[in-house]
Amino acid sequence: MRRFGPMTLHLAANRMYLLHVPLLPGLLDTLLFILCGARVPHRVAIGENSILGHGGSGIVIHPDALIGRNVVIGQQVTIGGTGKSGRLPVIEDDVYLGAGCKILGNVTVGHNSVVGANAVVTRSVPPFCVVAGVPARVLREGVDSHSVEMW
């Protein structure tokens, strides 16, 4: 059984949004911000078994970003646009986003990839890679995100 946390609030708000329930999704978004300090709008499509790490502390996600299954999102992560184009990030399945990283603009983070802490991703990341730095660059290829040690 999944314990109560920020993902529980988001999933409830998202389901109500998809069922066209008025007002409650927005109220749950506000509750998520008050309790966890996270801006994860009810419109965000987040795949199953994904985690908002450390209680969702400081996580900001654009409403139109796409996030796959089994994604671990560390605290203080931002996923959003750049203001230059209307396109937003796509995070594929089994990705680990380290604390404080920024995923910005029309980019795709490939499946089974790892984004290092405080990295700024402005270009797409191939699958099975580790990226880090500002701007992020590929440090290693052929890795599996499941081999990353969890907190």
C-alpha cells in the first residue's frame, strides 16, 4: 500500500481533472503547495510509480510537461519551458533526476538516464546516459538508472 504523500495529492487532483470535477483539482494543487512546497499542477501527466523525492520539496513542473513511469524526481527540480518556444520537456520512463536539476525547453530525457544534481539540461539526453554540468553534457553512456543509489 502506498503511503500518503505528494504523489497521492497529485494523483487525486489529476484524476478529478480528467473526470472534469470542478474546483477540487485546483484546491488540491494549493494544498500540495502549502504542505510540500511543490508546484505540480493537476494537468501534469506523470506515469505510474514515479516519485516526488523528499516530500516534493521545492519541485516545480510546467502543467504541459510529460513525465513517464518510474521516474524519480529529486527535491528542488524544475521542469519547464525557456520562453523561446512553446515546446516543453518530455521525461521518458525509468529516469532519475538529481536534486536541483533543471530540465528546460524542447528536450527529451531518454529512458534509463540519470541527470546529475544541479545540472541544467537544455539539449536532449540519449537513453542510458549520465549527464551533469551547466549546461549538461554526457559523462557516461550505457548506464542503467536502476543502478543509482537512492536516498
